[in-house]
Amino acid sequence: MHVTSRAFKENVRGAVTDPNLRQSLATMKTGFRANRAKAVAALPEFEALRDAGKAIKDHALAHLDYYLERFEERVVAAGGHVHWARDGDEACRAVLDICRAHAARVVTKGKSMVAEEIALNQALEAAGIQPVETDLGEYIIQLRQELPSHIIAPAIHVRKHQVADSFRAHHRQFPADRPLEEPRDLLDEARVVLRDRFLSADVGITGANLLIAETGSTIIVTNEGNGDLTQLLPRVHIVVTSIEKVVPTLEDAATVLRLLARSATGQLMSSYTTLSTGPRRPDDPDGPEHFHVVLLDNGRSRMLGSEFRDALRCIRCAACINHCPVYGAIGGHAYGSVYPGPIGSVITPALASLEEAAGLPNASTLCGRCEAVCPMRIPLPRMLRNWREHEFARHLAPARVRWGLRIWSLAARRPALYRMGSGVTARLLMWLGGRRGRLSWAPMASAWTRVRDLPAPPPGGTFMTRFRTMQGQRRSRR
Amino acid sequence: MSDIARRAILDGIRASLRRGPVPEDTAAVLDRRLRRPEPNVVPAIALGGRAALVSRFLTAAATAAATTTRVAPGREGAAVADFLRAHNLPMAVAVAADARLDGVAAEPMLSVTRRGADHGAPAAEDRVGVSHALAGLAETGTLVLVSGPDSPATLNMLPDTHVVVVRARDVVGGLEDGWEHLRAVAGGDPLPRTVHLVTGPSRTGDIEQTLQLGAHGPRQLHVVLVDDDPAAHGD
């Protein structure tokens, strides 16, 4: 997994000064958040469904080996193949072997975060096979040679005039002066261009939202229909997915489906929920002749035995991302991982390494909104704190932070010293703030004061002294 | 390679769970859970009398931006023709070979090509597709469509306009009821290759989060509900 989170601070600096990105992110509040709130309010059983969903995933994870074996049996019984991959390289190799066996030159792809995680497109291109993303957002970022910036809206950072620029540069078959101002024009053009690719591809690759142990089915949940054309038209359908996606039965899938679309886009159901079981049957007039499932581990079996196990319940709805104030300010690319936002900051260190993901567990205010909206009740703030502890214990935090924390903990454990220190500091800051009550510069806080004033503490002393005075007044009133 | 990886992954899972393979008695319990699936939380919108379910199905489908019409048995063909005329669409339709659609295929106003069975797969030129649903889900206004010799799955996705005929008797409450229909169709064999749960026409919000109908799948979805259930009229 390719991670560039080490450059997090520099990335953030670029992101917060990008006017296009600010405009794009502003739409999130009116879109995803409002729609989710409406859908949740309309379903009285939503909280009960969250409990049920959590219980299902916990049960599946506690018997993950058993359900994966049953899933594999059913896929094989339906005429399909299962390939197990310990890491991204093995998964890419499995996909390449299948493509080579069918002499594939063009591969269409439905949206898959696991494919992003293993950098499948790069592997295909290196092998001389052309991958064509067919989800509109994925197609746009493929043309722009970017990574997704959001797990369900990969091109959320791109404005429509930028899409138009990419289309003009790449779709040379159309008149140069055609109108591309409206989203409708852009969508219609993409539909025409990609329709040809669907019909000519040799292999179709999709991800999976769920794997069903009972039936050996893989399920994708989409709105555009591209995942269906991707898997139905070529001769070969490859599902690239990961081991934690298995649930026991279709009934269990029903619970997850009721949570997924509502948490993601606020729909009751996405336009298409598609179950794929094996290849086409002998008498079927269409559908793929070959069906392969690539099951990726890539650190997940290890996570299962760690304090981060709960994060394996994630159904990739993006609710935590849509509600995160940090994501809302910096967008997805700054995180430097294909999984951004709170869930990304938890799983990226587990799937790659804490060294590579350094900084991510700190990219949170721990406000708790992510946990409040997570349909699977993943304790994201707790896990972010756990990573910070690991970061500190493994001396990965910068020296200044480590020393600062050490001094703070020294004082915090000695109440008298702490009170004295905070009292002196408060008086000093008040004095420095003067009549304005604000400081435009303060020692050790220049990163703050460079962009805004630091408010001086209000008169009346620290919280502790004011609390004591108030208590005294109360007592004397009695 | 896959065999070594398979063993390593399963061993890794077991090491993390601090146990060996699932013990036999646990396996028996899990096996029963798979063979006799139990519903979890079923929301109230998935429950109700026949009339309530059918009307909820039509309302929910319309909320998902499908258009709907309710017709007497035998009027399906006329309903399809009326819809196409009203929307100024071509009268040339690709109709699944499903015998339940013979009535639609016999409609004189339509120019019909059958798809599936001996007629072959749908073509890229098919502008209007007509399919028959296995079931309708009242909970979400969803159509359940299964692939098979006389019901090609690409007919649900390739045409610009998708018309789906569903019988009132096949309208059920929620997903769980839909799964029962599916299991009955499979009859112990693997499920049909492709099961489409279709809720409204295709759409995208990928350009500046502006909702656009008609992405890669059908731009329009029209539901023809055949009123073959007397119980669906008031309860």
C-alpha cells in the first residue's frame, strides 16, 4: 500500500489555501450530511439496526476462518474460483495471471477501494494491459492521474470546469467547441465514451461490498450501473475484495444494506444492489463465462488480533469522512492514503505501518462525530488515541512533542505545581495581551499567532481560582 | 501460490482469534445458522397488509425517481405502448423471452424483438428493454430481477429506457421476503448468476455532487404493476 502521509503537514498547507478544494468541500454539508440525517430520522429502527449490524460483523469476525471457507466452497460449487492473497503484490499477480490467461488487452473496472489499496491500475499498465475506470468519479481522476480523495465520491475535489478541461484534452474525437458547461453535458459525453469500452473490454473487474457465505455470492452496491456493465459484458469477471467483507447469510446482508445506503448518501437503497454468483449458466444468454474472486488479507488478519479489530466492521459508507471537521477543511488527498478521514487514519497505520502513516492519528480533534454517525459503531476516537499512544511509545512523535508531553505530565501529576504554573502563565498572557485582550505573538505559539490572534485569558484568574471564589461566595450566602 | 497464501491467511486469522480451527460443536451451530437463516431487525416499513404493501411499493419506487403505472391483467402491452408514446420514445422494444411477457410482445402498437432463449443476448442498439420482475419490495420500491435463459441480465442495464412488469401478487414487504423468493427459484442450487435489486434509474452525483439521472445504466425506469391481487385493494 502506497502511503505518502509523512508529508501530511505540507499537504495540509497546500489544501487549505486551494480555493477550488474549499468550494468542493463546502457542498458536503448540504449534500451527504443533510441527506443522511433525513434518511436516519425517517427510520425509527435505525439505532436497533446499528446494534444488529455491529453484532453480525462481530460474529462474522469471530468466526472469520469458518465463513471464508464456506464462502469459498459455495463459489466453487457455483463454478467460480477463489484466489487468496496475503498482500497487494500477490493480489495483483493473481489478477494479472487471469488477464494473461485470457489474453486481455483492455480491462474495465468498477469502483473498488481494494483495487486502489493494492495499486492495481499501475500493475496492469506495467503488464501492458489498459485499465479503464468506469465509475464517473474514478474515470475523472484516472484522466487527471490522481488518487481518489473520498471513498464513495472519488472526484469530490474536482470542479466541473476542471472535468471539462480533462474531457477536452482526452476526448479528441469530438468537436473542440462543443458545450461542456453543465454536469449533464459532461455525464452524457462520459456515457458515450465509456459505452464503447464496456462493449470491447476482455475482462471486467469490480470490488465487493459484501460476500455471502451462505450462497457464495458477491454483492456490489452502486448508483451508476457501471459495475453491472463491467461484470456482465466481458467474458471474465474478477472480483477484487478483502477478507473482512464476509457475512453469514442474505438476512445478515439485508441488515448491512439497510444501514449502508442511508449512512452513505441518504438513499433507502442505492439504484443497483447486485448479487453475482459464479459464471453464467450453460443456458444463460449473457453474463461472464468465468468468475474469479481475489481475497486480500494485507494486514487484516493481524488487525483481528489487535485493539483495532473493531475497525474491521467498517462497511466503507464514508459517514465518518462526511462528518469529520478535519476532512471538511483539508479534503482527502492531504491524508496521503487511499483511505482518508477518521477511518483512514485508523486503518492506514494498520495496513501499511505507523511509521509511514505518521501524523494521521493526530489529524483529528477527537470531537467524536465520526463515532456518533458510524453505522457499525466503530470507536474511532478511542482507536486514534491508541495509535497516538503507540506513536509516543515508539518514539515516532517529534522530539518537541515528546518533551512537551513529558513536561506537561510532570506538572499534571503535581497539582500544586500545575496550579502555580498555570496561574503564572495566565497572568503573563494577560499582561502581554494588554488592553486589547489579544496577543499577536506569544512564545512557543507562533504557529497559531501567524494566522490569527491568541485571546488572552479573561480577568479573574484561572478556572481553579474562580471556581474556588464562587464556592466561597455560595457558602457565605448560605 | 494461492494454496500457501490460503493456509497462511487462515492460520493468521486463527492465531489472532487465539484458537485453532472452529471446534465441531461450534461448527454445527454455525452450519445451522447458514442453513436456516433468521431475520434480524425488520423495520415496520417492510410489514403490513397486501394493499398497504402494494401502495407503499409504488410510492417508494416513485421516490426513487421511477415512474409507475397500475394496470389490469392483460393490459401490460398497452401500458408499455402508452408510456413510450407519452414520453415520445421509439416503439421498437426488446422484450425478454419470459413467457409472462408474451402479452407485451403481442401488443400491435409495438415493434418487438425478443431477447434471451433462442433469440440471443440483448444488443447495444436496444433502446427500450422490457423485463419481468421476480418480486417487488415495498420497503424501498425495489424490483428483484434474476438472470436466466429467458431473462438476460444485460437487458436491465444496456437500454436507455427500462420497463419492468411486476405482478401485485409478487409485491412483498422487505428484503427478507425477497430472499425467500430467490431461494425458491434456486431450489437448493446456486442462486441465479445475476440478481439485480433495482431501485430507480441509474444516477450519479460525481460531478460537484449534483444529482444526475441516467449515468451508465437506464436513464428512465418505468414500473408496470399488474393488478392481479384482489387482496391488494383495501384492507
